[in-house]
Amino acid sequence: MDNKLLQRITHNPEICHGKPCIRKLRYPVEFILELLSSGMTTEEILKDYDDLEREDILAVLLFAARHS
């Protein structure tokens, strides 16, 4: 399960200056972490950003945990 989630995190030098992003979208991992740390819930983030999925949020958290 971990590897499947982490596959949602991509790196492309042409997208967001090569920062790790969600599924080649222009949502850097750090942006989602900032939303969560500001107090937004997963449900609020998913409501505000239609192209994100619950697994994307889980992938961000796992990625952050592995890189801390």
C-alpha cells in the first residue's frame, strides 16, 4: 500500500520547479501540508480542489513522514 500511495507523488523539473507534486498536477506536497497545518480538514481540501482524491492527501502525509 505504501508504494502505491507514494507513486502519486511525482517530480518533474518542468512542473513547480521540480518540487514533489501530486500526480503531475500543480499541487506541491508542501502546499497540501500547509493547508493541513492551517487547520483545513481533508474533506475541506477535497471540496475546494476537485481534482484531488483522498489517497492524494494520504500520499502527501506518507511522503512527509518518510522525508522528515
